[in-house]
Amino acid sequence: MTALPSGLSWLEASARQRLAALLDPGSFAEFIGPEQRERSPHLRLFDLPEQFDDGMIVGRATLCRTPVLVAAQEGRFMGGAFGEVHGAKLTGLLRAAALLGRDVLILFDTGGVRLQEANAGELAISEIMRAIVDLRRAGNRVIGLIGGRAGCYGGGGLIAGCCSALIVSEQGRISVSGPEVIETNKGVEEFDSRDRALVWRTMGGKHRYLIGGADGYVADDPAAFRAATQSALGRSPGLDLSMLHAEHQRLTRRLARFGNARDGTDVWSTLGIADPDAIPGLADDDFRHLADACREVADDAR
Amino acid sequence: MEHLSYTVTAPRAAGGTRRQAIIGVVASGNLEVLAERVLATDTCTVDIATAARGFAPVWQAVIADFVALRAAGGLRLSINDGGARPDTVALRLAQVVRLIEEPEA
């Protein structure tokens, strides 16, 4: 792969550009590359275009000379959604990581499960979640990087919840039900999906970092993602029952503390932020400085 | 989907030594092009799967321009198209030829 000029936007970059800019130059070796044409067997039934890698790029590489396995979703192909092949490539990568004893990086960019192959996609999500838990219990890390256009929604949000650590940019969004889904099911009074500022106040990178839903907050820049990933690779791995108990207690506290909040600004106010309305406009460094003084601590178990 | 296939004579062999290159994504108004160096150096094939039916003459014209302008000999080009405009197609074809010329890491 080729090195790219610095100043590349993570949000705007393709999955292959992100990999090239994130990993050590020339270190990426792809598994089941596009030349193998391992495409979705379902899309042709709907007369829909296919992509040679099915929107999922997997392989091995090094990051700051640490060997890792890595997966990247192409959010512009079918919204980065999980289908049979797309999901199987990630499941296989995670199982290979368990055999090799490697940490895994997942560059999320997904709306969730592909509607055209929903059963296969849902099965893939559960297989991936199980594979992550197995890998983490064996003492390896799974680090999620979130800052793409599609965000990290649906089953992708569930998978992110299983990771050892999440790194997010302001542009990144993390949730299970997306804005349109909530509005459709609960009405516009509950959530106005066209209010983009509301979407970011409740699902965006700044909010997720403040409530402890993400471990690292970075600028929209591959170099920033790279530095934060290197740092996350240095943290102690592991997953056991006591961590899960601690995590459940943290989530119980979160619900008690913020359960009545109607908006992200209510949450930020409760956190002790004097001017919550100013949060969306803060520059990345100013925001991180403020957030680190009052944010809920993220937890290894999510 | 419409499937089109062209085999053309290419006056110039593709540069570099990389075996393959890929560029672009399959999205509305966009396309991906996979180039594989597997043919005789005076031949170029283009296999297209496109969501936009009925544009065979336009594809033919873009490909004729492409092999005349760029060093495409020896390349099997495979395209998944999401309804890209001809200028976008020409850009991606130029990009993939440039990519396969790059020195190997």
C-alpha cells in the first residue's frame, strides 16, 4: 500500500487509505484480497452492485513495529453494512488472532446489518461478538477506531461494546439504534433524526468520550488515531468476571446519574461542565482538556 | 445489472512490476477498478458490471480513449460500477494505471 500525505481526513478517507495512513508503511498484507473476488452471494439476487472485497478489508500489519491483525470497513459501500462475507472475514480474522495470539484493530464504519442479507448479517454479528470475547479472555486486545461517515451503528455498536478499548473522533458516532430508527419507533417528539446537532450531542464522539463510552478522543487525522492506538496497545489486556461486575456497576451508576437527561447537554451539565452549550464548538485540544477533568471514566469491559 | 466485456489492443505496456492494484469504492456515482497484470503486454481487457443499463457505447468510447492515452497493456481491468459518470470512470482508470506503476514496498 502507498503512504499518503499527512493532513488526510479520517472521515473523508476510504478504508484502504485509512489502513495505509494508520499502519507502518508497507507492512499491510491483505487476506482474501479483492483479486479473490469473494463477493456477497446475496446482492446479485436483488440486482445490486457488488464490491470485490465486500466492503471488508482484513489482513496483518505492524503498528509502531507491534504485529497486529486489522480489519477495516468501507462505509461508502452499502453504508459499511454487515453481510455474510463481510462478517465472515472479520470472524475469521478474530479466530486467527486467537490462534496467533495477536491483538486486533477494527476500523469501524457501519450502519449495522445489511437488510438484503439480514439473517446472515445478524448471525455474523453474534459470531464476531463471541470471537471477540474468546480472544479477549485469551489475553489479547481488540481496539475499535471510530470516525467514519457511517458511524458505528446497529450490530456494529454491539461489537464496539465488546472491544477492549474504543478510540473516537468528534465526527464518529456510536449507538445501536440510529436516529431514523428511534424516530420511526418512538416518534419525532422522542428523537428528531433531522436535527443533526442533536444526533451528535447524543451519539457523537464528544458525548461518548464524556460519558465513558470511548477511551480515547482524537482529532480527525490518521496520525492522531495511530498515536492513540499505540497507547491502547500498551494497556493491560484481559477480561474476567470481576471486570464485568465492575462494568455493570458503572452502567447502573450511569443510569442513576443521567437517566432523566433529555439531551446531551443535560448530561454534560450533570458532569459539572459550566457551559454545556459550548461543548460542540470546542476545538479538539480544548475539549479534551476540559473533558479529562470531569468525564466519566471508561472501563476495559465497556 | 448489465455486464459488458471489452478486449482491446493496447499500444503501450503498463509500467512497474506490481501484480495488482485497486482504486475506488462501489457507491452511487462511483466505481471500483481492479487491475491485474495477467495478459500479454499488447492486450487490455475490461469487464464491467454496472447498475446503469444501456450505456455500452459510452463505455466503449471511454475505454478507447483510455488505452490510447495510458499505458494499459497487459492489464485485466475489472469494474464494479455504481452508476459513475464517464469523467469519473476515466479518472479511476487513470488512477489505477498510476497505482500499479508505483514501486513495490
